Amino acid sequence: MKTILITGGTSGIGAGLAQHYLANGDQVIIVSRSKGALPNAIYLQADLSLAAENYRIAELISTTYGKIDGLILCAVDQAYRQKPLMTTEGLEVTFALQYLSRYILSHQIILNSTGFMLNIATPGMNGAVNFDDLQRLKKFSSLRANINGNRLNDLLGAAFVNTGIKYILYNPMSVRTAGARSVFANPLMRLFLKFWHRVNGRDVATVVQNIGTVLRRTSANQFIAYKTLSPVKLSRNTFDPDKAKKLERATERLLATISA
Ligand SMILES: NC(=O)c1ccc[n+]([C@@H]2O[C@H](COP(=O)([O-])OP(=O)(O)OC[C@H]3O[C@@H](n4cnc5c(N)ncnc54)[C@H](OP(=O)(O)O)[C@@H]3O)[C@@H](O)[C@H]2O)c1
């Protein structure tokens, strides 16, 4: 029996993956703000947009469950926002949840030697991180913040090259989830998105199946990125190793100011 930790496992892709591992007879721990209803799942409630909560969860996992077999990062808040929403720690929510939480958990959770980290984001898309505006506060929109969060995750993943950890960045492309439908406020755009998802979107079951295939294909101790079932070239600018190191340093400085 494996122990799998899933953030954002109460909805969408995370919930689909939780059901998959539970059906396999694995132990599944789900972290999100609400408590879900999957029988046999272990629910830990936390607001992962707060750094302190991520450290609390990592500590709890380590003392209660020890090393785990899989960390799956799905927690996201895609809701439309015109203005930045700041956490009580003074950080923009999208940045804090979509990037900083994943940074902390990727570095604090300890895996068994055959374990994996699966960060569900959007590798393989274009864009660049602006180191002068890491939280993407200038000309803010929740959509831009979301794209920025994904580029930050590209660099987070890239920093796991040659670390001996099986780290997979996975882009499911359009998936029919409640969260994905909340990115626009405009009713016409929402209608368009509904139509788009019907034509081009995947259902969660297909995504779970694709992720299973990718996990089986990926050897131990490897950093890799996938867009559905196709590998993403690691030579892309979005995985620049120097920028990955630079981001790691900037993130550590930021975390030091929060805990000070
Ligand atoms: N759906 C797509 O089309 C698509 C496309 C590309 C990439 N992705 C990526 O795939 C992943 C999953 O997306 P999804 O659409 O399946 O997500 P979703 O349906 O929106 O579910 C989001 C999950 O995150 C949790 N969450 C939200 N805020 C939280 C917080 N502050 N603290 C802890 N947990 C929180 C939610 O639970 P609570 O509300 O209970 O906290 C929920 O379980 C994301 O990383 C997303 O970026 C999705």
C-alpha cells in the first residue's frame, strides 16, 4: 500500500486522482480548505495560501506518516479577480497558493526512494517570470497571475534536475472542472468557455488515465515535463537552470521575511 498526499484533492483533477489511488487500495491524504466525502480518504484541512500552513502540514505528514510515496500538487484558486487579493502574510493569493505552497511542500515533504512528485500546472506554454514583479502585481488580473504562477512552477520543477527526485511537471491542457470554469466573470466568456470545454476539453477520468501512463513511463530520479501524453522539451527557455536557481534564492529570501 502506497501513501499518496494530494493537495486540492476535493475537486477536479485532484479528486479524480484521489479516487484512483483509493480504488487501488492506497492510503490517500487530501489537503484542502474543505473536507470532502471520499470514504477511506484522510482529510487534513488547511489554507495552503499561507506559508505557515504549508510548514504545519509538512511537519504533520512527517511525524504521522513518515516518508511518503507520492506528492501530488493540485491546489489552485482559478476564480476571476480584478484586483489582487492579499493573504494575512501579505502575499498575493495566486502567487502564494499556486507557487509558494508548491515550493514549500516540494522541499519539505520527504519521499521514499521510489517516490514521485507530480506538479500539475501548464509546462510547455510560453511566457517568462519577471523577477522585479514575482507576484505579478503590476497590471494585475487573476488570469495573468495564474499564467505567472505556472511559469514559476516551470522553474520550480527545473530546479529538481539532478536532485535524485522523480519530479514531474504535468500539463493536462483543458479539463472540464468547476475551477476551470471560474476563470472569467463575463457571462459571455463563461458561455464561450463552456462551449470550448465541451468541444476541446478532456474529462477528469481521461486525465487520470494519462497521468498514470506518464508516471509509468518516467524512471526514478528524473525531472520531466509532459503536455498530455507528449514530453515537453527541457531545453525550453521556461526551464532555464540559471533562472531556476535565481528563483530559488528569491523564494528563500521571501520565506525568510515571512517567518521573521
Ligand atoms: N482544469 C484545467 O483545465 C486545467 C488546465 C491546466 C492545468 N490545470 C491544473 O490542474 C490542477 C487542478 O486543477 P482543477 O481545475 O482540477 O482544480 P479545481 O477543480 O479548481 O480544484 C481546486 C482544488 O484546490 C483546493 N484549494 C483552493 N484553494 C485552496 C487553498 N487556499 N488551500 C488549500 N486548497 C485549496 C480546492 O479545495 P477547497 O476549495 O476545499 O480548498 C480544490 O480541491 C491545478 O494546478 C491547475 O492549475 C488545470
